[in-house]
Amino acid sequence: MIAAVVPAAGSGRRMAAGKNKVLLPLAGRTVIELTVDRLLASRLFGRVVVVAGAAEVAEMSRLLAGFSTQAEVAVVAGGAERQWSVACGLAAIGREWEYIAVHDAARPLVSRQALAAVVADARQYGAAVLAAPVRDTIKQDDGTGFVAATLERCSLWAVQTPQVFRADWLREAHRRAGEDGVVVTDDAALVERLGHKVRITVNPDDNLKLTTPVDWQLAEILAREELTGGTR
């Protein structure tokens, strides 16, 4: 089994002003409960570290207390940026774990099949990310509001989470980024900076990231379909 870091410190202002979206209800439970439950139900993860805002550590700890009977579950305070929060999560994971996954708290519907596939690829290649093919035509602008180029869609991917890495690669990537003052929104980008190749694991299933009210409405439909007999 491997360990997982779940960044959950974002406020989600586009979803509900002043309220962290992962503390909102979805299909009868909070999003953070659904996300952690999804990871543990896969039986792939032996330790899950949720990284919360300092003011929300107590609330998330209470919500997740029951999960400690299934695996090691901890809640720690994060930083102002997602990257720093992941680094805080890494610090709370012991050196005995060979692989570490990073999964967005706001992706509660990732399927068991997708989790198994990305973990298997990471074990084979050292690093892997879930991704879906880009469906839209992508244009690159010239900085003045005009099209500079049309990119080849067949080589473009919308990257999701989990992203799974050899623990030593991920720790070194964050250490080097801290030294160099590099801040990104994607852990794979930090690992790529070290020269490591990252495998793309194709995910054909829904893996919504809850960002807008429309995402929320769709997630409610999908989650309730599961409760009434669907499997993921």
C-alpha cells in the first residue's frame, strides 16, 4: 500500500463565498468525507494525510475520526499555496512509504479502476498522472488578444489527480522547488524539473473537480446514481 496527501485548504470562493467547498454536503456527506472514503475503499492506501487550513483542522479531524479504523488518517495544517500544503503533508508521512499519491480533495468521484491504474503505472514507471484527452480545439494567443497558433489536440491532455510518485522523487522535487523559489500548481511539474519522465494514465471515467456550481450539480447526479446501484 502507499500513502496519500490530500490538499484541502482551498476556500473554493467560486462555489460558496467564505466556505471551504470540501466541507459542504454532497449526496448526504461532506466532500472531504467522500474523497477520503473513496481512497480508502480502493484498499490501495495505508496512510492518508489531509492538509487543511489552520482554522479547519479541528473540524476536519472530527469529520474524519471514524476513518482511522480503516487506515492511518491524519489532518495537518497547510500553507498559503497548494504546493506548500503538499509539502506539509509530505512532512507528516514517514520515510517507510515507498510511493506517495497527491489527490485533490475536490475530486470525490474518482473511480476505483482509475486509482488502481495510476498506482500500477507509478509502480512501473516511477511517476504517473491521471489524465483525459483534451476535447476542445486549443488556441495559443500572442499576448495581444490574437491567435498565434493552433495546438495539436491529439497530443494534449487535461491532467487530473491522483498523481502518484516514488516518494524519494517527490520529496526531492519539493525540496529543490523550495530552494529555487519555484511555485507551480501541479506536483508532476516539480518531478519533471528533476528530469524524471511521468507516465500518462488515461482515465475514461468521470473525475470531476468541484469548481463551479454546475460541477456541483453534475456531481450530485453522479453520486446519487452510485448510491442507487451504480459502481465505480
